[in-house]
Amino acid sequence: MNLKKLSLVAILAVSQVAAAVPAFAAPVSTTTISGTVVQAAEAIPTPAATLMPESTDPLPPLASPGSATPTPTPIPTSIPTPTPVTTSLPNATPVPSSSALPAATAGPAMTPLPGASALPAETPGVITPLATGGQIIPTAGANQLILMMNSNKMYMNGKEYLANQPMAVKNGVSYVSIRAMVDMVKVKYTYDYKTKEVIVTKGDSVMRFKTDSKIYTVNGSKETMKGPAYQFKGTFMIPLTSITKALSLKYSVDNVGKRVILELNTKPTASFTVQPTEIYAGVTPVTFVTKYSSPNGSPIAQEVWNENKKDMYDQPGYYTITYSVQDASGLWSDPYTATIQVLQPNQPPVANFSTDKDEYKMGEPVTLTDLSTDPEGEELTVEWTNRALAYFNPGPVSLQLKVTDKHGLSSTFEKTINITNEQLYTQDEVAKLFTVPGDIISMDGGMIPGLPNLAYNLSSEPYTLIRSNSPETVNAEGVLYRETSLGSTRFLVHHLNNMSTRQKLYVIATNHNLYPTTITTQYLGIAGPAVSPGYTGKISIQKYFNSMLTNSSYGTITLQPGQSIPIMTDVSKIAMKPGEVLSLSADLFSDLAVQYDVVMVEQSKDPVALLPTLPLLDRDGVHNRGTYPDSTRVISVFDQVGATQSKLVLGDNDKDKNLVGTDPMSGTEASNAGNFGVLYKIRLESVAKNTLITFNPRGGIYLGSLMVNGTIVNLPNKGSLDSSDMNAVVYRSGNYEGPVDIVFSVASGSNLPVNFVFTPIPAPK
């Protein structure tokens, strides 16, 4: 090759380099700032493919020669003398070349800065501090990291460092070397070659960044970046705004100085909790559980508490406790402060009661008034000995009351009354006259079926009943019931989890209409999960009636066309353990037809997402499911009730016929055995004075509730109605004749039929 040809090649090469490097990167002559002569550092060439003219990042694109310059950040009047630079990171051990991150490909050869010796050879992946002889060091405050745009230069604490790749703009997004950032911020990282992920650990947070992906995770939660991470010449590059967010770093942009200034929060944090939550002076040992975190992973060097931290407090009162820690790098956390209350040691309750008299006739009611108190105002457990409505043997009677607080401290009070030889009432009369509603009295169960039946008029209200009770014992995930209903819809749901995992029960509503559909919840009662089917049935009916009185469950929800959402969501708040039962009673109204699905799935699964693929479960052949019209029965009795003993039978499929409907999942006819879910509205127009109304089970054990004249009565208050000789007191008419309204619905888990018994009783003496 001749000299002329060589000259031409050289000219072309120079032209290409000049075109690739922005004008601002060209060497600059000596500049004077406030009397100080500073030489500009030579620009580090950057591959042309990484320099993009536009950016949608919060970092603005670099200004071209002649373009408008943004208002500059104020420049100090003088530049401090640069601090001498060492060849290793401050307070850090250099990372060996066998680090988990891929080795960085060496960049272009570099010309030593004026007045400085040649740069040391760069170990792949290591950020190398530069000697600073004569070049400008951007002004930086304490705990600041400065990144130079379109450069691999970084400045911290008066020292200049080189990243393994310069800051670059790709597809409008500013990128930096993740290795350079984590090294400077001093957090832990590794590289997973199988998944091509960089794993960064800062305190309790674990962040994972994947090659060619816009998604990164923080402790498993997904975050989206402005652009995908990529590898360039062995360096893992990541959007600057993403790593600053992940590491919780604040930054600002200096367009004039063409730099990004990051604020490094390197202080450790510390906190504590106190156990137990209730502390009693001189009694309770106190434990302080500390929590510590360091942005750079430094261990604790020392910790400091104020004088109020004690293992036990002698005096009651409020104590403010302060806790601080210092890490191995010498930085202190901000003080963490909490105030605890030390209580007066628990004092035992004081048991006490009074009687309305000291002497009574045989069969005369004894009125007891509990006067017990607790110094802390806690609710007390009450236990009576020898208490009765009345006594039927003459002589002294000792009554005893024991009260216990929640800490186990108790107190006992005893009083003796005297019973004379004179008799006021018989034992049977006392029970009928003075037993409180919900308590049990004994009555010959064998004679009750022979009592005359009340004559009544029967009508109904158009409430569609969805009874989901088969399979009652659920052995697999799936759809327990599926039905479409319009308008007034009543639900009775009762299921047991018989699987080995925790399950959740859902009622899902789907709108298949072309228009939005509104569902109004009117009344609602949910009970469980619990192991007793009878208990969940009783409590769900009790809550259902309470919502009628208080309107506490009223609410509306609107479904858009095609939308499926869980409704009555309290039923799915708590997962059912194996062997546990959930019961639900509810009244809803929808302005358009709605598909309702009762489903059971494992607690972690999304029932709406699974709904299209869940199997329809078969009924169990023992219990009942079906859709039944006209599920509100109105019983009107116009004749006087109570002048003679009589009864009203419900749920026997004779006097009270079963509702007939369909099982929509099999397309077969269904009969609602026991009329579970039916709401009975019983109106007794004329109840004679001195009439006792009791509730008598005929088919087996019963637990439930009902409403009488707007008051909820338990059936029974304690225990259960276990035999046909047991009657729960429902109502006593007293000295006046008048109407009585009873609202009743059979509780899930109980047995049918049942009787209401109307018995005349003597007038009080």
C-alpha cells in the first residue's frame, strides 16, 4: 500500500470517529472558573449504537450543539481541591474476576488524563477509581453518587470511578451497568447463569432482573421497567430509573453538567416490638424483639437503649423507650421510639349478689341480682351453686356465687335464705309462669301429638329459594350449586369440608345480560367455620334475624355484562379446615337474571378464574338441594289461641307440605324435606291472656332461633333440645289478650318436624 492510499484511509477513519462522537465530548481548552484554572477531561468514546438522540425517560436527551440549553443548576463559586484517589472502593473489598456476573468485555483503549499516570488494568466487572491529577471533579455532597451522561465516569466522595460500560440511551431509555450501581451502593448481588438473572439483595428485599425482560420482581412481586434489561459486551445493563426505584434512591438531573446525582441512603434502620402486649407492674417479664436492616449489608457494631428499657417494670405508668444502632461502617440509625403502658397488677374480682327478700314461701320465685364487680372492668364468668326459680322444701337454703376474671382470679360470695312451710305455687306452675324465654321446661312429649291442631289460612310470597346442601360433605373441589334467578332470591347454604386441605366456600354471581345488573343484599347470616353443624346452623339463623332487625347487611353491587364476582364475601374470609362447616342464610334481590354458583376450592386458588373449568359435583343422595318457588309461607290464625292446649306443626310434610321444585344440575324434580330455608311468618291474631307458647322438637336434636314480636329468642339459650319432653319457652302473654307475630326458619344441622305448643297457665298470685 502506497503512502497516498494510507493517507486516504486515515482521513476516512478520522471522519468516521468525528461523526460518532457528539460535539460536547470533544477535548476542551483550559477554562477559568472564579480564578481557578481547570482542565476538561478527555471524553471517553462510546459505541455509536448505544448513543440515542431521543429519550422518554425522566432523564432528558443530551443537548446537541446549538440547541436551547435548560436553566442550569447553580454552580459553586469555587471548586474544592480534589481529594487524592486510591485504587480500591471505599470501605469495600474488590470483587474478584470470578464473580457470579459475566465478565465485562474490555472497552476501548483510554488515553491517560492530563497530569495523570496511565490507568491500571481493569479487572472485568470491577469499578476502578481514577487518579485525578488536574481534571474537574463534579461537586458532590456527602452520600451522593454522580453519574456522567454518555460516559462511564462516576464520582463519589471526591473520587472518580469507571464503570465497566458508560451510561447509554437505548430506544429512548437511559441505561446503566447494574454491576456498577450495586458496587457503588454496596449491596449484595449474584448472577444466576441458568435463569440469566441478576439477584440483588438490599436489607430484607430480594430483587431479580432477567435478561431481555421488562419485568423484575421484589420479594416475588412484579414490577415493570421502561425498557428490557440487556447484556452488552458482557455487561448487564438496566434502565436507570428502575434500579433507582428498586434501591429506593432519589436522584436529580443536571442538564448543564450532563450528570445524574443520586442520593445514597446508607444509614441503617432499627426498630423493636414489645412482648407481651399486656404488661403488669411487678408481674410480667418483658421481652424486646429487635429488627435491623442495613442498605449496604453491614452488621451491627453496637446498639443503644435509653434508661426506660427494663426486663420488668416495678411501677404502673407510661414508659417511652428509644433504640438506636451503629453499623460496622460507623453510621448510626435514626432513633426508634415507642411508648408502652405498664398496668396495675390484676386484682381479683369481688363477688356479690342480693335477693329481693330473706324469707320465701315454698314455690315462691326468688329474685337474685348479681352485684359482682371487677377492678379492671373486665367481663366475668359467673357460676351459681344451688340457684333455682323457687324452692320447695322448708328450711334454710345456702346460695353461692363464684365469679372469675379472664386472668383466672376468682371470688365467691354466699348468702342464706329461709323457706317457710307455706306453699305459693307448685313446681310445674313455677316453671310455666317464671321460666325466661329460651330456657327449657319439661312437658310430657308423648301427649303433644294428640293435641288439636290450630286452624289457619296459608298463603305465600314469591321468594325463590336456592338450597345448597348436597353434597353436604364435600370430598372434591367443584361447583356445589348452579342456578339462574331473577328478583327475590333466598339462599340456604350448608357444607362441610371433607378434604385434606383448607378450602374456601364462595357464592359467585355472573351477569350474562347485555346490561349492568344490580344485586341488593337485604338480609344475611353467616356462621363458621366450626366443627358443629348444629351450632353453625343456629348462629347463621340468629344473625339472619338480627340483620332483619338492624338492617346491618344491606348493600348493593353492580355487575357489568359478562362479569363474574364473589358476593356475600364474608363466607370466604376464613378458610375451612378439614372437618369444618359453614352455614349461610340470606335474602337478595336482582333487577335482572343472575347466574349464581356455590363453589368450594382450595384456599389459595382464584374461584372466578377456575369457574369455567370446575366440575359440577353430584348430590350425596341423603341431603337436599334444589330451587323452590314461593319460599315465604304466611300462616294466619284468626281463632283465639291459648284458651285450651293446642299445637302448630311445621316441617312434617303432612300438615305442612314440602316445597316442590327442581334440581337444576340434574334436571330432576326435588322435594324440600323439612322445608329448610322456608321463612314462616306466623300471625296469631288473638292470644288469650296467661298463655304459654313453647317450642317442641319432634324429629331429633334441635338448635336454632326465632323472632317473637321483634325479639330474637334462642332455641334454647344453653345446650340443645335433645328430646320430645324438652320445650324451649318462646312467649308468655301475661294478663292481656292480644296478637303475637312469630318469624321462624329451620336452622341447618337440626331435625324436623317441630311443634309450637300453646298452653293455658294460671294467673300470677
